[in-house]
Amino acid sequence: MRPQDLTLLMIFDAIMTERSITRAANRLAMTQPAVSNAVSRMRSAWKDELFVKDGRNIQPTLYAQNLWSQIRDPILSLGDAIDNKEFNPSTARRTFRIAVSDILVDMVWVSMRKIIEEQAPGVNLHAVPYTIVNTESLLEDAEVDMVVGPSGHVSGTFRAEYAFCPDYVCVMRKGHRLAKEQISLEEFAAADHLLVSLSGDTAGYTDQVLMQHGLSRRIACTVNHFSTVPRLIQNSNLISVVPTTAVARPIINQELAATAVPLDLTPQPVCLIWHKRQDQDTGLIWLKKHVKQIVHDTIARQDVEIKSSLCQNNPAMCTKSSQEAELVPMK
């Protein structure tokens, strides 16, 4: 292979990863015209358009997608072999993209931004919409560096590290007929429910457990993010089963009524998930360390405040035990 061919492949890999000529130029420490000229040479040499404009970004052609699937792992291995540098936060210029729900954005982003401003001023942090069904494709196509979600939805090509295990609570507006110390399974099933569905499905894990009891519920309303839940619940007769962290502040401020879910729900641990090709990525290792610590500290602080509030207003909630954090390796 001629040296210029390898250079084009390295530039091609950066464009495919960033989906932007400008971001690829920044990643490669090149000027935008230089990258654009390289794209022209690629098109001439490989006899394909390669990229088409899509708003501010670009989309690869089928030929480009097929080519990248063959070269991206060898390119990464070659880069690791010749550029095995430690990540230096103070001098690094890098963009991290994380697929994450709005719960985790609320939990992590403010604290992480403070760390970046203090330790890594050249680092960018971008949130990418997360749905349960797109975890593998986002990581496989290098559209994100990491996904935060349940690890049960991905295969052995990926790695996962425990972040936290959510507790669930049933919330409703204050003054709701079910706003009492305990509700029966029949009362729960007969109510109108709000479901947070990141995938767009109109049934969730709670419905699967209800079916085991020979019951079903009416999903009267769905939303695709958690931030809407408090206001919608406060202004309706809906009830909702949500992770406690999603409604921590309204519960602590006694803006919502909360009671135990009358079902035995076994939540799946939420993990930090990444592609195995980034196992030795010292930048990602730095990011994971801080994200895990922020999540741990936030949940520990919320647990104390929430349990204090719930115990004052609903003694039945005080019997719920907290989850122990542990490392969950992915097989």
C-alpha cells in the first residue's frame, strides 16, 4: 500500500466516525480545506461519491459503509500501535458522545461539565438520544463512545461496567385517590397509567409482571423522556411507575405523592457500555471513572433525602432495602 493510500484511509475513518468534515479536521488537527481535498482524491481513486450532505452533517454511501466495516478495526489497531499515548485531560482536545436517557443527563451533566472546565478544558461532551433498541448499532458504527443503559440488550462484542441499580416507585398527584400508605394490586391495575417508553413500545416490564398475576393495566398515556413525568402527573389522574431518581426532587419537595409498587419488580442494573475495541482507550477510561463517581455520589445523596421524605409521609416505604453496587462483567 502506498503511504498516500494509508493517509486517505485514516482521513476516511475520521470522517466516518465524526460524520462531519469540520469535526474530522479538528480530530486530525488538519484544516477543513485539506480534508475536503482528501475527500476529492478518495472519490477519484475509489470511484464513488462516498458522502452526501444531510443538513450540517454528511451521510455515507453504501460503498463507504461497506469499506468502513472492513477497515475500521485494523485502522484502530494500527493507531494504538503507533500512538499509544496516555490521555492527558489538561491538554486533550476530544469530543465524547454518550447515548443516554434524560435521567442520566440530569444526574451527570452539570457535575461532569464542572470537572471538564477544571481539568479538561479542551474536551466536549455530547448527549445522543438513547433507546433500548439502538445500543448495539450506535457502538458498532462508532456513533458514540459509550451507552448508559441496561446491559442485557447487548452481545459479547461489548463491555459493561455496573453504574447503579434503580429502585422503582409509584407516583401520583397529591390528593389522588391512591395517594395512601399502600395500594392493592387490583387498585394499581385498574388505574390509568403513564408509561415512559424510550423505545416507543406501549407496554413495559411492569406489564409483563402483571400478566403473571393474570392482570393487565391501561396505558393511557406515553412519553419518551422522564422529565415530563412530574408535571404531567401533577396535573392529571395518571399514576406512573418510574425509577426513584427520575422523580427525586418532586418527592423530596413533597410535590408528588409516592407509594410502593404492589408488584415484585426486579430492576436490571444500569451499566456503562462500550465497544471492546476501546478497552485500552485511556480517554474513555478517564470519562467512565468520573461518570461512575458522579452517579454513585448523586444516588447516595438522593437516597438519604428521598427515604427521609417517604418515611415521613409513607412509613410502608421505609422497609425497602438499598442496592449494593458491584462490578458486572459482560460475557
